Amino acid sequence: MVKFTTPAHNTLSIILNNILHVLFEECDNQNYGLMCNQTCGSCYGGKQCDHVNGSCTDGCEAGLLGEKCDEG
């Protein structure tokens, strides 16, 4: 997600992020990205990662780190 520092830019960032979520189809089977061609990391509880950027919103399985839970 694009991050900006002023309130107007933050609003633009939210709008752009929402557009991306609409343009990218929802994925399943632990995939994400355009055409669901990338594999999720190990999100906590086996949950599906974000379908656009692969982030794990509820954290990672034990022993894994990073926004995508793909760093050991």
C-alpha cells in the first residue's frame, strides 16, 4: 500500500488501496495477487492472506516473521 504523510494524501492512499482491492479478484487456496498467481506465507491459524498484497492481518504461525509471514 502507498503511504503518504498529509491528511489529503492519506485519503488518496485509502482510495487507491480500495481500487486495488476491487481490481484484484478474491483468491483462495492460499494465493494472492493478480490472477492469484502468488502463494501466501503461513498466516496464523491457516487463514487466507490479503488477496492483493499477501499480508497476514492476524499475524504469523509460530517461528515466522514479516508482513507476509514468509521470513524465518
